[in-house]
Amino acid sequence: MSTPELPSGVWPAALTPFDDGLAIDTGAFERHIRHLASVRHVSAIVVNGHAGEATSLSAAEQRELIGRAKAVTGRDAVIVAKLCFSPDQRLPGRFDCGRAVACRAEQS
């Protein structure tokens, strides 16, 4: 199996904003991703698992963030992400973190 070529350059870590009810603020997240993608020399954006907030999100919420980041950045952007979730949501502190993957948005 060959190793995929990873982009060189800057890989900023995106933060996940929450609203007052502790739900993901999707509008603020998308604005944040757009801003990061617009910065010169940014070649990939890291989503989930770097600032600790991923352990507060379900696997579905983490997948949603990956999808939104891909949709917002366009087909040339690389999103580096992983899913990190508790196999048993009733046991806080036990997390199964998958391997990080780099993906390009699909061409529309």
C-alpha cells in the first residue's frame, strides 16, 4: 500500500464554536473555515481531535464538521480529520480515536 502524499505548507487547526446551548454554531464554524482557507500558504485544515472538543461531540457531529469543512473550502482544499468517540457513550474518558485522514472535497 502506498502512502498518500501530504500537502506541504501550513496546516491550521480549526476550533469548533458552540452556541449558548452548547450546540455546534455551524455558521461560525463555516466562517472560521473560510477564513482559515483564505490565508496565504494554508494547504490543509485540521478538523476534530486537536483542541479537545472532539471528545464532547458525537461521531455524527464530527462527521458533520468534516462535511461542512469540505463543502465550504471547495474542491482544491485538503481537510485532515479523524473521528474520536466513546464506543460506549455512557463511559466518559474511554475514547477510540481513528487514524487521521486527509481528503479533498469532491468536485461538483
